[in-house]
Amino acid sequence: MNGLLEAYAGVAGRQVISQLHQLADHLKGMKVVHVNSTRVGGGVAEILEKLVPLSNELGLDTSWEVISGDDDFYQCTKAMHNALQGHSEPIDQRLLDAYEQTNRDNADKMRSQLEEADFVFIHDPQPAPLFSLCPGRRGLWVWRCHIDASRPFRPVWRYLRHYVSDYNASIFSLPDFAQDLPHPQYIIPPSIDPLSDKNIELPQEEIDEVNEKFGIAPHRPFLLQVSRFDRFKDPVGVIKAYRLSRKFNPDLQLVLAGGTATDDPEGEKVLDEVKTAAGDDPDIKILLLPPDSHRTINALQRAAHIIIQKSIKEGFGLTATEGLWKGKPVIGGDTGGIRLQVINYHTGFLVNSPEGAALRVRYLLHRRDRLEEMGAKSRKFVLENFLLTRHLREYLTLMVGLLHKADYRIELG
């Protein structure tokens, strides 16, 4: 067994790694290309960072390409992201023109690589037109939507559907997100990497250093939300919940830790709104962290008493998974992929308002036995359902299935 796979066997078990080899044996040497819009920032990049080398170690020839564009392109794709999540606002034709031209420019750079691939995975709306721009493609193309598209703004969805309907298959994170498309659709939830700097065990000294660096009092309870500064993550609503909770827990602290992604032009504006809402409260820490602050985020999650992920819309919410992995209950928005992870009264609570979040904070801080019990359940739940090895197994299964088309039974040997 090779280095990376040996390390994962220690967490997920050797039987899981054996299953990966069994599937990969039918795909050895095949060329696989993943395409997204950012190398750093966001859950897609974090997943691909390890999914690609693990695939290579299993014998697939896997690469990861990133498309690039100007401000108009990213404004357009951010508007598409919002529209898929239900924001009812048309996109200006000027931005759509920039979107199409950017994809043409990127297709010129990577066309030969994409056309020669056996499998191409296109992640989210940003590179969706690449399929139609590679007429010489010989492999199978899959559109992977990481967004909560359960109730999209129909005009924008119709525009995107024109680009993705001819793909060989599509992947969504939940059944509710799937749309009417003329090809097979697969449900594959995202995952976390248990061996990344963001999720490995840390010495207590390192956790204490992070607390000291940011002025967090370790003897006082604190809430933590880790997310990009995005309105759909509702950071202002988290501040409201914290202030309501302080009426019953005056020692409470709040940490909002996040950053901006290169493909999100709204981040700075939302960050300003969060700072205004926080005012001069010394117990609210707003941390704008660089993309490589993985160990810092890990330490914050391990030090926190309760993890918050009060999203209004959420494709999945990997930061919730990360919190659960650290043995923390999560108070999450009752939406999207958070519902897959936060099981009421078992791994945390689902809420729909700042008042609801404050009520659950009060309950957990007054019932430390329940807080610890939920934390233990949380880690076990992630181990069984949301690790990278499960994610990779399902990608391999999808590829084997597409190769065999409509075969009723596939013998793996």
C-alpha cells in the first residue's frame, strides 16, 4: 500500500482502502481532468486538493485545471450562484457576454487536454460551457453542482441548462438539489479530509497559542462560525443570536473566522456589514484569515464550545462537517446539506432564526453533559459518512458505472 492510502487506512480502515483498489483496477491509466474556478478558498478546492493525488495513487492519470477570468466574469458567476440558490434577479447581458468569452479563452488553452481525457469533471457553473467548446472530446463529461439548486431562479437555470444538458451525467449533493436533465444524475455528498492540517489532531499548546493570539479567553465559553463572508452564511444573524445568548450567558464570546475566495467579488462588502453589526464589542472577534490558515481554523474549532453554521442557503457546509469531526455539536441553519449532517438532538440542532439559535446555545451551555454526548455522536457520524475515502469511492463507482452504461450487473472481481 502506498503512502497516502496507508495513512487513510489508519483512519477509515483497510477494508475501505481495499474497496478503492478494487474499483480503481477497472480505471487504471485512464486520464481524468477536474476543472473549477479557484485553486484556493472554498470547499471545492479543499476537496480536489486531496482527491486528485489519491486518484493518482490508485493508478488513474488525474489532473486539476483552474479557469481564470476578469471581474465581470466573477460578478456573473457569483450572480449565477445566487440565482441557483433562489435569488430572483436577471443577469446583465454584458456579464453573460464576459462569461461566454472567458470560457472561450480558457477552452483555447486547455482544449487538447480536455478532448483527450477519458473523464472530465466540470465543477459548478463557472466552466460549464467548456463541454460545448470541445467538439473533439472523446471521453465522458460530468457536471458536478455543489450548490443548493433546489429552487433556482428559472431564467438563469434555463440559461445554464443549455450548457449542461448534453453532459453524460451530473452530480448533486442532495436529491432535493437535482434538476430535470436528460441524463443520469448521481447524488454524492461532499467530504472532509481527516488528514489535512484543518482536521488532524493538534497539541493543546498550539490551541492555547491560537487563543492567546486572538484574545480569546479559554475559561469562557465561545461560539465559532467559520465561513466565507457571504450573506447566505448569515454572519449578521449569528451576531444577533450571540447578543440574545449573552442575556443568559454574559461570559459568552463569539468568533467569526473566514476569508474571501478569488471567485467571490462580494466578500469585502459583506465583511464591512459584519464589522458594522459587531460594533465595538470586545467579545466579538472577526478574523479575516488567509486561505492557508488551516491549522489556525483547526485550533479554533477544537477550542470552541459550540460550532455555528447558520446558513440561509447551503450546498453542504464543510465547516459544519469539520466541527462535527472535532466532537462539537453544531447549531446549523435548517437548509440544504446541513440537514444531512445536523441531526436534531443527536449531533446538534437545526434552526431558522437568531432566536432559535440563541435558545439552543442556552440549552447546550446549561447542559454540558448533553453537549459532550452530542459531541461524541458527531465525530462518529462523520467517520461513517463524510470522509474523503467515501467520496472517492463514489466517484470511482460513478466512473465504472458510466463505462458499463446500462449493464444490470458489474463484476469487479
